[in-house]
Amino acid sequence: MIRIVRSDLPACTIARMSELTRAINLVASPERSEKARASWNSNATVRRSVRTVLGEMAIGFTTCMYCGESRGTDVDHFEPIVRNPLRTFDWLNHLLACSSCNSHQKGKQFPVDEDGSPLLIDPTAEDPFDHLLLALSIGVYSPLTTKGESTIKVLGLNERGLPKGRMHARKVVELVLREWDRARERERSDEMQEHVRTVQDQPMADVCQSMLRQALSPGADIVFSDSPALLALLRRIDLREALLR
Ligand SMILES: [Zn+2]
């Protein structure tokens, strides 16, 4: 999971979502979530607009904003409709997720701490790396905070074959960066840009972002002890400027 910058929705969609929220608010509390769900399902134009902008915000080929591996197919309500129907049409509550993260993992879960603050990372509101550390050699996340711990559990970030996928992504990134370096030595800027785009479009972008961050960490020599040449590449300013998000 990596930080994602939230764009603006078209003004007409925002206006329509405000109208729909007012209509949900008029319904008595016990029936409100049912009304909100029905309203969401029946407003295809709003859903399409939200989906389009989320797709433009997503990394690579519209990958899931939670696992970063699969295609983001669903509009996920970060705070579930059943818990807060009045956020059904709240743009800040919409994320793009794969069906596995949205339906099978997260579902209606929304853990909170004793103050009511979410114990789930919203990648459009905070930097996931403040809460999660990726062990690059085994592709497994460990928590840095309680929120990180809860996020790993709710989304199953160390399950579903995801660690294996991250290990594979690390190898692919290394191979492409070596090609980038060969192109640099031959002063082929067009090829260098192509390799940068290849890395940017890879699923599991969190792996490359972790590599770039950990390359400057105090333990970098140990993390990259099997590949000092890769470490040197990851520390290059021109490559960091091209890839670091
Ligand atoms: Zn996912």
C-alpha cells in the first residue's frame, strides 16, 4: 500500500452527491443504511464518475489501492455504508479496491480505537509507510503502529499469496533497473524513460517504493547485502527523482 493523491471530482458529481446525501438524511435512522445502499446502487452516473476519477488516481494499470496487486474493480466505502450511511456519497470516503480486498477481506469491518479514530490506513489521507514496514527479502509486512497491525489483519496483507508476489516484484524491479543503468551508460534517454515507465506500471508498487526508502535507511547495507550494485542504483538522485512518489 502506498500514498495516493486524491484528485477532484467534477462539480456536477459533487452537487448531485450532496443532493443524494440530503435525501438519505431525511430518512429515519433505522432505515437509513438500506436507503443509502439502494440510492448508491441506483445512481449509475454518480458511480461511474467516482470510478473514473479513482481510476485516474490509482497507480499503474488501475491497481487496487489496498493490496496493490490486483486490478481495482470496485468503489470501496472506506467507512462502510452500514456504519455511516451519510458518508455513502462522501468523495473522501471512496477508494478503488479489488473485489478480494473489498468484499472478501474488508467487507463491513471498520476497526476504531477508544477515541473512535479508524484503525485502518486510508492511503489517500496518510502515508502507509508511517504504519507499515516491508521486509523486502520475504515480502512480508510488519506493523509500526496499532493502525498498521490492524490494517495488516483486516486486509490480509500477509496472506493470499501477496508476500510471494512482492518477492517477485522485487526481482522484476531489480532487473529493469539494471537495464535502466545499461541504457544510462549508453546515454539512451528514451530507453531510460521506457524502463522507468515499466517500473511505474508494475503491480505492487509498494515494493519499489519500499526499496527506494530503505536504500537510505541506516540498515540499508544489510537489507541489500546480496546486491550492492542495486543499492548504489537506488541511491542515485536521478533515478529517485524519476521513481519516488
Ligand atoms: Zn486488493
